[in-house]
Amino acid sequence: MRRLVTPPIACVVPSEIDPPVFDAFGWCASDWLEWRTPAESSREGDPFDDATPLDGSDPHRMVFVFHAGAPCDFLPRELARLHAIGLGLEDEEALAPWGIDAATDELYAHRVPPRDAMWLAADNLNALFWGLHDWAHFHNHGPFDQRAWTELQCDASALAWLWLNREEVGLKANVWERVRGEASAVSRRRFEEEGLSSEAAELGVLEAERVKALVGG
């Protein structure tokens, strides 16, 4: 089990957007995320795949596994072993992959810090990015009326946390840059789908130096 540092990320969404993007930004200060890959169980080399492209499709082999005895009976659940392969999981339960929005709402409603509830299983870079993206969702509540803006905040957080943890993850700078470019393309499509100008809307938020600055360069 590795611990990734996930410090609070400043809000990159303009405050004048109406209706507001968040009603409880940073309701719980993020600090760290426990992350596990099959390598830590098999000890047969690191199977972490950093070549998986990020295209906005649902991530494979990613799931948030509940800690034993965690106070989260209010969340939708499935058997973790159905989604996390090679970790030796048996009867452990995990957040149902379709339950990310429910978790965002219910963790906030019950005031349960996400790290007290679950850890992340992910064996490829696409899955790790979306796991970090969802981790940002869990700490920043909003009505989700402004999808492109909400997701942009989570994209920026995930990229910043990946950069900060690049040595722990084993992520080369050029691979991070590739993922940043792919995340930017996904974000642009969201704004276009909502009839917004992506060039004006993103305000350069996902530019490399601006993302790095969110975690001190």
C-alpha cells in the first residue's frame, strides 16, 4: 500500500460563474490517498501500465475499496474483487463504480472524510488519473449544474497530484505531459458539448506550468 499526498488544491473555477459550481468547496481538506497495485501483492515486478490512453471513457481495473469497519454503510457497494484483479481480495467490498456521484453527495451529507472510508485500487495510469479525479470530487461538493467547470477543477487536481507524486508513482515527466494533453482534450470536448467556448472557458487552467504551480511547482 502506497500513500499518495493529495494536499488541498486552490479553486481554479472563476467565482462569478452563475449558477455557482460548488456549494461546499473543500468541505473536507484533502491530505492523502492510499493506493495499491497488483505489484504489492504478487512481488513479480511492477505491472503498473503507464501507456493506457486517457480519452474520457470509463476506467478499467479501478475501484475504491472500503476500509474494514468504515462508517459508510450508506454508499452503494459491490465486491471489490470483481473490479480489482490480482490483489488477493476476497470478501472486501468497494464503492460500486456507478456510485461516484452518490459518494460525492453522501460523504458530504454524512461528513465522513473520504480517506476514513476507502482506498484506491488501480493498476494503470488511466485508472489512477480518474481515481485522483474522483478523489477531488469527494472533497468538493457541488450541485453539478456546471459539469464542464466541475470536471475541470477535478482534472486540474488530478494532474497536480500526479505531478507531485511522480516519483512515488514512477511517472516520467514526458508521460505526465502526455496525460496532461489528453486531459486537456477531454476538457475541451466537455465545454464544447455544453456550448461554451473552450478557449475562453478553460482560461489556461490545464497549462503545464499552471498545474505544477498548484502544488508549488
